[in-house]
Amino acid sequence: MANRVIPAASKLLKTLRPLNSAASSTTISAISPPIGYAEKPLQSPSGHAITAADTITDNIFNLDDADKLFASVSTPTLLRAALNLHAVAFEPLVDMGMWVMKSRLMDTPLIRDVIMGIIRYTFYEHFCAGENAVAAGRSVLELNEAGLRGMLVYALEYAGDNDSCDRNLQGFLDTVEATKSLPPSSVSFIIMKITAICPMRVLERVSDLLRWQHKDPSFKLPWKLDTLPIFSDNSPLYHTLEKPEPLTPDEERDLELVHQRLLKLSQKCSEANVPLSVDAEYSSVQPAIDYLTYSSAIIYNKDDNPIVYGTIQAYLKDAKERLLLATKAADDMGIPMGFKVVRGAYMSSEAKVASSLGYKSPIHDSIEDTHACYNDCASFMLEKIANGSGGVVLASHNVESGKLAVAKAHEIGIGKVRQKLEFAQLYGMAESLSFGLRNAGFQVSKYMPFGPIELVLPYLLRRAEENRGLLSASTQDRQRTREVLKRRLKAAIF
Ligand SMILES: Cc1cc2nc3c(=O)[nH]c(=O)nc-3n(C[C@H](O)[C@H](O)[C@H](O)COP(=O)(O)OP(=O)(O)OC[C@H]3O[C@@H](n4cnc5c(N)ncnc54)[C@H](O)[C@@H]3O)c2cc1C
């Protein structure tokens, strides 16, 4: 199949018609106004700046009434959640737990069994949806009763060879099959990491070759299928400093097998009408991930129904440009493209790799820049779906981004349900935000990893790291669950 021409980002940015009348400059924020748009913020009595988003959302999106937020949660469930959230915020406990998990103590069967038992009834129950698809289905039903939806994540991380990729694929196919016995639309997405169905070395080789072709468009890649733009003019190319060798026949065969796996899964998702969202990972292999995702999206995203979604990590400096280029190309090809927008989870390793090669980190210089980029990408995608094309998952625990997105959706008249807009938070985290968005009438999903405890350990370690300390995303949930439990206890006694 012919390769698609990848237009230069700067040219596209200049020629694109602004999506709203106020816009005239060449940045994405101009094409779609940033969602935090109040020019002269007022001060609230508590001292924080009152933005236009605050004013619009005050009536529809309220996180102040904790009793209303947690009304659908039973007291035993709330108590267990509160205990777990407090445990993961207690730094010495988390430090010790992480040290033990990585130590040789885990080689002693008795100690290992005790530790795994503790983890199972605490962190695992809190952050994971169950050991298998049937157990995960039960968790989806509970969420469904609470007015939320589930994104099912069979928690497989890396596969080293074709046999394990095939086994993992079967796990994903079984997950799609399991959704058929659940209430319609209770599962919003099947989530997959490409590294579970493609050996890492193939992703590295393909990413190298794609980067080299971006540097030198005359460089031929005979195996390359139709895709959307993967790079912008500002994308980092430092991972590939020398011209890579072409794929060997064995490597080409391995790549073809990966394509076949992804097509099989996309086909299954299309038949079940449950979209497939492909997670974003390290920037060293993201070009190959995007390439595979887009080539499958081109086949399966039809009419107004995006089946295959990509992921944009807003912490990357080139995120906005790549989003713009990919959506523009998809529009030109008549393909409804869906994106999950996240901030990004691999900050420290990105910085380490870049500095080891003598380059600046590809991540924004400050968290404020990441927030601004996230909100711009969200705003841009909201405008797109308001105009009737594609879909977006706003995956974040950031309350300010949630408020801004609610205000923007309200302003441009996006219907709350049955539009291709989904808010999403991780299972066991940011519950008040999820319930607040649900109460405001939006579709909200929880990202629900499931699988045997040994498989999900790397995921649990990342959650433990993310939740530690007083400043973690779960701080407000801890406070609110405590308040609600106190009030329920008082009401029961008096
Ligand atoms: C449903 C769901 C799906 C997800 N899928 C993916 C995925 O596919 N790929 C992936 O990589 N991540 C994924 N994540 C994780 C996500 O990228 C974030 O790590 C996590 O959600 C925390 O970000 P936040 O938006 O909730 O906001 P916040 O907690 O407000 O922001 C924290 C984030 O800001 C960024 N940041 C922090 N400090 C700085 C700094 N100094 N400079 C620049 N940026 C900074 C980092 O990205 C950090 O994670 C997912 C998260 C959710 C909720």
C-alpha cells in the first residue's frame, strides 16, 4: 500500500482554518481557545482565583457536597476505601512495602505468601478489578449500578517473543468476548498496551526506521502501510543517531504478525462494538505504537464510529502539533479518529534517556506547561467532537482540567451522553472527581486493570508511588471519605 504523505506541521498550522472565529494565530491554542479563558480572574473568599470555568461549572459540577458525591457507596465499601487510601498515603509504610517487594525476601515462599496475602486484601482489591475477566465483569456491574462505566485492562505489560504475544492476544480477545454478557455500554473501552502483543525489539527497530524516514523522506520502507502523521517538525529524533539497517526478513515477518494480531483484536472489538484504546508508552517506541494504531484505525474507524483510539501524552513538547497533524490527516481521509488525552506517566525515564544521550528532555519544562498543553489538547478535541467527528477520552485526575472541560463542553453545547466524550480516572483513584462528573451528567469510566496478582504487581507499584504523600491526587478523596464516614457514624448513633 502507498505511504501517506506527511505534511510539515508548521505549514499545516499556518493553513488550517481556525475552529472558532476568535482564533487567528498559528498555535493550537489559537485554533481552539484554551479552556481556562477568564482574562481577569476575581478572588473567591478562600483566596483562589475565580475563573469563567468556575462560574459556569458551579451549578453543574459540584465537588463540595461529599455526601452527595458518595451517596451511591455503601458504608463498608467506603470504610475499606478510606483505610486503603490512608495506607497508601503513609510514606514509611509504602517505602517499606516497596523495599520488601524488590528484596530477596520475596524468594522465601512463606514470606512471599504472607506479603502477597496482605497486598491482595489491600492495594490489589482497591486498585484492581479482579483476577480474571469474570471477576472484572462483577466489578463492572458494581460500577454500572453507581452510574459509571468500565475500561477493561487485561494487565499485561511486556511480551518478549511471538508465543507470549499470541497468548496475550488471546487474553485480550477473551476480554472482548466477556463484555458480551455485560449490560450494553457498561464497558466503554478495551485497553491495550502494544508492548503486550509486540516484542520490544520490533517496536524499537520500527521506531528507528520511522524516525530515519522522517529525517530523510527518500529513505524507503517497503513494509510501511497507510498511516497518519506520526511526527511533527519538533518531534525528538535523538533516539536514532545513525542510519538504521533495513528490517531483516525475520523482522518483517514479526512485524506482519503484530499487524495481524492488532487487526484481529480490532475486528473483534468492531464486532462487539466496544472501542479499543491503545495506551501510550515511552517516546523511544511511541512512533511504532502510533504507526500500528493509526494503520489499524484507518481500516476500522468508519462512519461516525471510531473503533481504534490512540493516546496523546500532553507532557511531551510536540504533543499538540502531533494531535493536530493526525486529526487533520484523518479528516482529509474521512476517518473518524479517537484520542485518549493523558498527561503522561514516564517522566523520569524520559528525562534519564534524553540526558544520557546529551539531549534535553522531550517533556515540558514545567508542570504548568504540561497543564496548559493538556487543556489545549482537550479543548481542541472537544471542538472537534462538537463538530461531529471523532471521539475523545479525557483521562485525568486533575480537578481543574475537569472543570475547564465541563465548562467548555457546556459552552459549545456538547450533549453530555451519547456523544463521543468520555471522562476517565483510574479504578480506586479520584473517586470524588468521577462521581462529580457523573452527577453533572457526563459519561465517566474507570480504568480497570485485572489479572492474577503477580501480573499486576508492576502496575500496583506505580500506583503506590503515585499515591504517596500528602500532595497526591487522592488527598481530597481521603478527606471527603473521612467526612462522610464521620457523618454516617454520627447519624447511626444519634
Ligand atoms: C484513565 C487513564 C488512562 C491513562 N493512560 C495512560 C497512557 O496510556 N499512557 C501514559 O503515559 N499515561 C497514562 N495515564 C497516566 C497519566 O499519564 C498520568 O500519569 C496521571 O493520570 C496523572 O496525571 P493527571 O492528569 O491525573 O494530573 P496531575 O496529577 O495534575 O499531573 C501530574 C502529571 O503532570 C506531569 N508533570 C508532573 N511534573 C511535571 C513537571 N515538572 N514538568 C512537566 N510535567 C510534569 C506528569 O505527566 C504527571 O503525571 C492514564 C491515566 C488515566 C487516569
